[in-house]
Amino acid sequence: MPSRKRLFFWGLPLFWAACLLLATVGLPWLEELFKQVAPGHRQVIYTRDSFALLLGNHLRLVGLAALISISLGLAGAVFVTRPYGRDFLPLVSQVASMGQTFPPVAVLALSVPLLGFGALPTIMALALYGLLPIVRNTLVGLNSVDPAILESARGMGMSPFQVLWQVELPLAANVILGGIRTSVTINIATAAIGSTIGATTLGDPVISGLVNGNTAYVLQGAILIGFLAVTADSCLDRLQQSVSPRMDSRAL
């Protein structure tokens, strides 16, 4: 892809990333504006931690949870689509479904006595909550591969691992990346609840604002979470569009 086209292709994600960085640095300079939002409060800019620190910790929690969800989701979906693992398909699907239907707040409440306060129970809750879209999309992607293509690959002498790695996963990549995109975007917003049990996230100003009735704090946290979610979704959308065709061409 020529450099000019590549820049245009990634233009929207870069725009949202720039908005996120500007908000992270510039929100403290908008004190007069936030005074109009919360006129009854002397302090309207959240200063307990810097927004840059909150953003970094938020990304770290979501990134670690995504790594766990992707690893478990892909491994589980691949396992149950093999002949030796098809009997476990209902179990894997139910476990993944329970992870998202079970409220993250409940997961946090149950895990705190075992894991303590802070980042660890938050990562656990996010990993479980983000598992279903990855498992579901991986199953759909792998099951949608044309059996004739698989038979041709086996006829060429490919081993089962080669068929999976060089044919099935590339052809299912677009659908799989769609599940990862959904999982990560949802968890960026969900990670804010980690602040209720001592994890440092962009939810800190939101929780503090709700407790103290400070609308300005809530708005600052919401702005940064919103920009981060849109940035991540836009980046993963472009990745989905750019990687999938290249992988499909390799498979074909």
C-alpha cells in the first residue's frame, strides 16, 4: 500500500488517538469550562492521579485481560472444532456465555476474598467478560471454511496443524478479528468498575465524582473512556480490514 494511501487509511484512528492524547493533556486546562458544569464545587479538575497515569493503567488492565481472553478463546474454539474435541463444544460455549452473562460486578465481589483488592480481580472479571465474543466468532469463522478447500489442502499432503495454521485461521481471520474488536471495546468501558475495588483506571474520576456529587469529575472520566474506546475500535477495524485480505491471499 503506498504511503499516502496508508496514511489516509489510518487517518481516522490517528484522529481519534490525537483527540485522546489532547484530552489527556488538555483537560486540566479547561478548569473554567468545568466550573460551569459543577458550579458548587471548589475543585473541578481531578488531581488525585494524573490522567496519563490513569490512561496507562487502564490500557494495561484491558491489554492483559484481552491477552488472556484471546488465548483461552482461540484455544478453546480450535479444540472443539477438531474431531477429538467436538464432544466438548456445548461445555465451552456455555462457559463462554456464562462469562458474559454473569455481571462483572458480581465477579469482582466473588474474587476479592480470594485475590484481594486491586488489579488482579479486575483482570479476571474482564477476561471472563470478554471471552464470549472471541469464542463465538472463532467458532463461526472456523465452521464457515469451505470443506472443499480443507479437502484440497489435505490432498496436497498438509498435516492437520498446517491445515489449521495455513488455511483455516487465515480464512477465518476476518470473523475472529471482529470478535476480538468487540471484546476489547466492551472491556474498555467495563474496566472502569475496577476502581470500585482499588484498581487504578479511568473510572477513578467517575467513581469519585459519583460519590462526591461532582459532575465535572464524572464528565472527565467519561470523555477519556469514550475517546479510548473509539480509538481502539477504529484501530482494530482498520487492522481487520488490512490484515484479513493479506492472510486470505496467503491461504489461497
